[in-house]
Amino acid sequence: MSTFILVHGSWHGAWCWTKLVPLLEKEGHKVVTFDLPGHGLDKSPVQEIKLKNYTDSLTSILDSQTEQVILIGHSMAGLVITQTAEYRPEKIKSLVYLCAYLPKNEQTLLQISQSEKKDKPSDTPSAVIFSNDHVFMDLDKDLVQANFYGDCSESDVNYAKARVCLEPLAPFFEPVHLTDQHAESIPRFYIETLKDKAISIGLQRQMLADKPCKEVISMNSDHSPFFSHPEALAAHLNRLA
């Protein structure tokens, strides 16, 4: 059996994996979840958080593991697992990007999001609200369902809306620094979400064209398959293990 470390994305916390964890554990896997700084139960000041805070948190967890892990990053956490892989390649069996940002060397998350080639404007208004000083992002609770939870039940949407937090902006401006010997040597897998309104399938495939992965798995899902399609997601991860 394998050890999975699940890394949540922007505005979320370890709470988002509540449906997925027992399904993976039922198959005999060890599953580790945690809150990135400033998220969930971690109350680090949002204005002080940098990418290094995220990677320090994850490397600490990796250092406590006795075997190689499968590292899964959702959405923004694609940035986190990629940079962390540069620091601890020997600890990681594979990287799994769950509808996540897939950065190339020296690329920022902001650059990726701004590079999207759009044939037409999105029909879904963004839920993102920037602070006046551009230190953090908040969410319009009336738009989060359309952006993140389109396939989810009302109870799951309400559960998430009660827990989403402010999102630090600084990590979005910081480039990753990668080498072929470390991060780029680890097998990568990508789970694309065809109905995604947060990171469009167009942008997901644009990133994959720029940085191919060993395998691409398609899910007919919104941006939150851990809520909307947990059994299918668990089956995919179990097979990758």
C-alpha cells in the first residue's frame, strides 16, 4: 500500500478531503492531510505568507515519513508540490496534479493564469475579490458554487462556504526554481476536470502541452471532485498507487 499526502488549494484547508480520506484508507493506504499556513485551523497572518511558508510546511511533513509518498496537489497546490519536489525528490514516488497549476521552471502562478488562450469570455463570473492593497483574495459566497462546486450537493456547498478563508496573494507572484536532477525527474500524473470553471480545461491542456505528464486522467467533473465525485477520484488514485 502507499502513503498519500494531500495538499489543498486556495481558500481551502484539510477539511476539503473529508470524503476522500476514508475511501483511500479503506483500500489500505496511509493518508496525510494538513492545513497550509493561513488556511483551515492554521491562523498565520495572511500578509506574512510566502511560497516558502507553504514549502516549509510540506517538507516538514515529508521529512517525518519513513517511505516515499505520492504527493497530490489540488489547484494552487500544484505550485506547492512542484517546488517542494525540488527540495525533497528522494521522498516522493510521484506527483499527482488534481486540476492543478503545472508550473515550468522560473514560472509564476500569475503568469500561468494570465497566459490562458481564450476563444470567448467565460460565462461564469469570477468569485474572486481582491483586497484593496492586493495582499489577499476573498470570495463572493454567492458565486463560489458556480466557480468551484458546480456538481456538488447543497450540503457540500454549504459545508465549504462555511470554511473557505482568505487567500494570500504573495505566493502567486513567486516563481518556482526547478532542476532536471530533482523536481523534473519525478514521474508526474495529471487529473483533468472537464467541467472546471476555476481552471478551465483549456488552460489545463495548455499547461499539459507545455509540460507533459506521464499520464492524463479525465474526469467529467467540476473543480472539486473530492466532493462531487469522491469514489471515482479515489479509484483513480488507488490505481496510480
